[in-house]
Amino acid sequence: MIRNRVDLAKVHRSFYPQVSVVIMVEANGHVGVMPAIWCMPLSFNPPLIGIALAPEHETCHMIRKTRAFTINWLDYSHARQVGELGEISGREFADKLAAVKLTTVKSKGNSQPLIQEASAVLECQVREERRTGTHELITGEVVEAYAADCFHDYWDFSKYNPLLYAGTEEKEGKSWRFLSIQRTTMRVPFKHEG
Amino acid sequence: MIRNRVDLAKVHRSFYPQVSVVIMVEANGHVGVMPAIWCMPLSFNPPLIGIALAPEHETCHMIRKTRAFTINWLDYSHARQVGELGEISGREFADKLAAVKLTTVKSKGNSQPLIQEASAVLECQVREERRTGTHELITGEVVEAYAADCFHDYWDFSKYNPLLYAGTEEKEGKSWRFLSIQRTTMRVPFKHEG
């Protein structure tokens, strides 16, 4: 039951939990990598996706320059590594992925880097970019898509454990907060169709 | 490990699971209501959100006309009702919410309808709209936000069980597929900050 007013600076948290993805891009031999959660589909055909990034991030600059990037889904078992990727900056580590023991490989479609340990990867070309308040909304067209054996038409959630981001928390030291799904799923049958 | 090519018509499924929300709007005394999952924040300040809707849906038409709407989060305990809202059309039921035993109330901020049983509600004004392939991307500014007692600064996931949509499935009759979270959460401490 709705009772309390929410501070408008915190409304983005009502969207939690959100699956965490890792964005990768290469420009001039330098690899940019950052976790992101403001990312969703925008169209079935052509397959468009939208990603809203903080424009001051190096990875955002690189994507706007290169006009291509990859979206990588890592399983819950990689939670620590994704958290660490969110903390270390490209200036500190020449190879951020290697620093968290993940492997960079080159994609076939758009020559952009991707994560070998990922459960799924989308290769995207930038189609549009525009500023929306504090963030840059980048529209990408998916030109190639790959997945591990845990995805055939749909995710097999008995094999793939999505990494659900639920914000950071301050108690007992600042930390990333991730949720896991139950292995059981609920089916709600269609009443009116099929 | 990435092995298999994914059909580009199915890439939107790599984003599963996604929290299901319910969009509501009133135009000329008629209430539009539909579940949605392509919805995310686009900016902290001003608080902007983006929602991509199929433009042929009556609710999408109404939002573009009224220039206001609400986003409602219903708990996992309402999974069946959200699934049913996705099936029944406004033409069949004068009051879709009542048809699934949910209660419509009026918001204070923008006079738009909201769901009394919701765990959180955002009241939005349309700031921009543009076509992205098959969908209409509507940018809304959040003008008011409310939540139940399960949200204070963050969701309390011991009280709030998010409704995670994982697609529809065909086996044993077509059905909506929802996932639940485990009650346990994982904390990944910051190494480099605080």
C-alpha cells in the first residue's frame, strides 16, 4: 500500500534489481570496460538497444568516438569481478579485464572486444546519441549476438544465474549489493490465448 | 563460454529477467493500463525515465495524448494479475484493474491513475517521444514518487519480492514466466573506497 513520499533523487532505485552488464569498446588500441545497468531493448526489428551512460566516463567517450561496442552478460558467479570492474579506472590498469582475471577476445562482427567468460554478448553499432539530463543515451543496433550453451531461444535458468544489481550499501563499509534468483520459476498460464 | 550465434530476432531475451511494471494513464475519463518491461532510468537530475512501448497499443496512444502517466511496481504476489493485465484489452473491460481485483486511485501530482496495491509508483510527465524501430521511446520526467513501507532509501527485499519477467513459454500451453529472488543477498565490499 502506497504511503510514503520518495525523494526524487532516489527514484532510480525503484527499478532495482536490474541485471548488470559489462560494456566494452576499443579505440586506438586502448580497451574501455565498465559495468552498466541502465540498458534495455528499444526495438525488435531492427534490433535496437538503448544504454544510458555517465558522459564523463572514459568508456562513454570511447563509444562515441568508435561508434561501436559490445554488451556482455556475466553470470552471478562473477559478481566480485563485476564489482571490481566498477571501481578500477582505465588509468590505473592497462588491462582492466586481466586485472580481475577475465579474458578479452575480439568479436567477429565489428572488431570490438568482448569477454570470453560471458554468458551472452551483443555487438552493437551506434545509431544515435543524445543527452538526457545527467546521462548520454546511446542507441545501438545489434549486428551480431552470441551466447553460451545456457541460452537457446531463452535463457536456461537452471544453468545461468543472472547477476542482479540492487545498489550499493553503506553499512559495515561500502559494498555492491547483488541478488540471486531462486532456481524455481513460476508459470502463469495464458487464459485467453493458445 | 561464448559458442553459439543468437538469432537477432531474439536478442531482447538476453536482457531477461527484467522487473515487470504496470503503466497507467487516463484520457477523457478512460483508463489505459498495460504491463511493460522496457523501462529504465535515463537521468538522476532531472529524474528522467525511458519507456519503450509498442505504438499500436491503446495505452501508448493515450500517453502521447495526455502527456502524463504512472509507473507502478507490483510485488511477485501479484504475478497472476500482471499476466492477466497483459492479456485483456481495454475494449473488453471498462475497468481492467477491477477485472483483476486491483484498485485504481488518483495520484496527487498529475491527476493520473495509480494502483493502490503497488509497492512503488512514479508519476511522470512526457518530455519527449520518438520512434526507435518497432517501438515508441517515451521520455518521462518523474514529478512525484511514492512507495509502500518496503522502500526506505532502498527496497527492503525481505519485504518486497520483485516480479521478474522471463518471457513467455509455449510448452504445456502458452504461459508467462516469472522468477523470484532468493531471500539472501550477496554483498561485495568495495576494495578501493570507503
